[in-house]
Amino acid sequence: MPELSHRRRMLVLAICCMSLLIVSLDNTVLNVALPSMQKELHASTSGLQWTIDAYTLVLASLLMLAGSTADRIGRKRVFMAGLIVFTLGSALCSMAPNLEMLVVFRMVQAVGGSMLNPVAMSIITNTFTDPRERARAIGAWGAVVGISMAAGPLVGGLLVESVGWRSIFWVNLPVGLAALLLTLRHVPESRAPKARRPDPVGQVMVIALFGSLTYAIIEAPNAGVTAILPFAALALAALVGLLWYEPRRDEPLIDLRFFRSAPFSGATVIAVSGFAALGGFLFLSTLYLQNVRGLDALQAGLWMLPMAVPTFLCAPLSGRLVGSVGPRVPLVIAGVAMTASGVLFAGFEAETSNVTLFVGYVLFGIGFGFVNAPITNTAVSGMPRSQAGVAAAVASTSRQLGQTLGVAVVGAVLAAGVSTSSYRDTFVSAAVPGWWILAGCGLLVLVLGAATTGPRARRTAERTAERLEATDVREAAAVSA
């Protein structure tokens, strides 16, 4: 790919950031609209869970497939297809006649979304060849997530109160179309020199694992243990199948050798735990503020700012700390703050006082602000450059899976304890186990952040990298022979 001018590179970065903005905003805006959707579509708690998890579940299942497909057939082509599908899915969501169709259309959105974020990151990596300029570009890209976290609740609240919940999907239409036209004109096509081969069997097993596990968790309170046993069995069978099949492939969808690296394994579990806490936190907070306190969507959005603003401010600080002292300090800060927030809600019912509610939101915002930046850095720590993209894709998948499981588990616990006849009276007590789960997620971030970032852990990453590089050399020699 020929070297682009500075102005053209900045334009490519802006286009990629536009795609991330609509995908990130979509999730944060949606949470504020949940109570309005619940009333209009007569949705149960599990129905609300599916409006979120249908999206994150499909996204988690298809991220790695989309990334490898873009490397093979062209990143610009897949990126444009993602913008078209995501924009079309948004339009369909805004017209959904019932909850079931809304869930289906959210899945359409997610198919498009899976082609945007990993592919946009590949486009940025290939556009910015200077390491220092690339680091700044990735920093700007990451800042967009913070902007969406801060703006999402307010944008969602304004739209829901002034126009209605369907308008939250309209925002994506002009941005998606503008990004599509700009991509067509300004983004150059690129492919990987050696793209990974498709792994359809592994892909099917990943979808079966994520889908059946999520279904079993969400539906357990309503359907009962007996009804969800087949789905739990399917999830277990898919997991065993992946563990048996993937090591036998030359180019697996998930290279299980990565997990011999303690930093990589730690980053994967930290991503799942941190984003599970985020998914559960937003789900509980939104329902509490509107359905229990009786706030409208805009007031609820304003109440979420004490969480969103620290996230926005701490994210770049976390990135600088990772660059200067490594990932351990920001991960420990994140773990302490998220654990403290969960304990405040679980043990002291922070919701019942404005002061403690504010403090709990600020603590969680600080924690989540610090947790995101070290995840990718830790995941690719010590990995060969040829494998860094795949390692980063696994970290991204772990984030989406975590958010899916957080909403599924916390929502299931809430549904099992809350009474529909006295919702307001039972919500706070029913939410307590959910808050303890979120505190446990924060504790896991703290423990693993401290345990998987030290010298001993780094040595396991170096040994893993040496094995992977040796395998790459042998394979290259075999091909040349």
C-alpha cells in the first residue's frame, strides 16, 4: 500500500473513529432506553437482557471471523459491508413491531458491528506505519470509547424523552451513511500478505458455546433447571470440542498455545471480568434509576455522569501509566475501585442514599477507566508481531463475551429475586447478589492484575513467544521447501 499524506491518514483515522463511535454509542444509549422499551413492548427482565445480549453475543462470536476474512479478501471491502449491514440493522431496529423482532434486528446490527471494530483497527495499523504516530492514532481511537461512555447516557436520555426510544437507532443512520461514502472515496484497500485460512468447524463451536451458555443463564429463572439442561450440555460439548479440535489445526480460530502465557491468560480473564462488571452495572443502574426511583430517561442519564466522566478522564491516564510503568498499577487501581463500588452497593445498599449512590458510581467509573487500556497491552505482551493481531482479537472477543455474561448472570439473579407485584419494594434486596457478583469481578481484576504482570509471568510470555516463533520458522521453511 503506497504511503498516504498526513492529511489523508488523519481522514482515514476519523472515518475509523466514526465507525467505533456509532457501535460504542449504540450500547450505552440503549441501556438508558431499556425501561421505555419495557413499557411499550411489554418486556420481561429476560426480554431486556436479550435486547443487549443478542448484540454482544453475535459480536463476540464473529469478531475473529470478520478480522481474518478482512485480511483475506480486503479490509476496505469488509469494512464497507459492515457499515451497510450495521446501518440497515439500525433502521430495522427503529421499526421493530415487537420484542422478538427487535432482538432479531439487534443481531443483524451485530453482524455489521463485527466487521467494523477489528477491521478498523487493522486499517489504522496499516495506514500509520510510524510506531509513534501509530500509538497516537490508537490512543485517539481508544478515546472514542470514553467519549461514547460520557455522551451515551445524556444522548440517550434526551432522545428517549423528546422523541421516544426508537430514535436512539436513528442516530446511526446519518453517521453510518457518511462513513460509508467517505470510506468509498478515501480509504485505500489492503490485505494481509498471508491471511489465516477459515476455520468453519471452530467457528460453529464458538457460536454454539457462547449462544447455548447465554441462553441457559438468561432463561434459567423462568424455564427452570430441567428445561435449560440441554443447552448447558451443548455448551459443555462445544467447549470440549474446541479443546480437542483446535490444537489439531494448522491455523486454528483460537490458538490455545496462547494460554501458556500468564499475561495473555490473565488479560483474557480480566477482560471478561471487567466487562461483565460493566454490563451488569449498567443493567442494574438503569432499571433502578427509572423503575424504582421513578426518574425519566434524561434524569437517569444525568445520574450516570458520575460514572461516565471518571471513565473518560481515567482512560488516557491509564494508557500513559501502561506506557511508563507497565500494566500492573492501572489494573490494581481498577480492581480496588471496582471491588469497592460493588461492596458499597451490596453491603451498604448505596442506592438508598444520594451520597453513597454518587460515590459508588464515581468508584466504578474510575475502575472501568483504568481497566480497559492494559487489557490489549497485556494480551499482546511478549507475543511475536505475526501473532499480535490474533491475540488482540481474542482480547476484544473476551470483552464482548464478558459484557454478555454480565448482563445474563446479573439479570438472571435479579429476575429470580424481584417480585413483579411489588417491583419497587423488592428491587434493592433482589439486586444485592448481583452487586456481590460485580464486587467479585472487581476482586478478580485486582488479583489477576497483580499476579499475571510480574517478572515470573512475563517469563511465561517469553517462552510462549519463542515456541510460536519456532513454529512459524518451521512452517515457513516447509513452505519454501
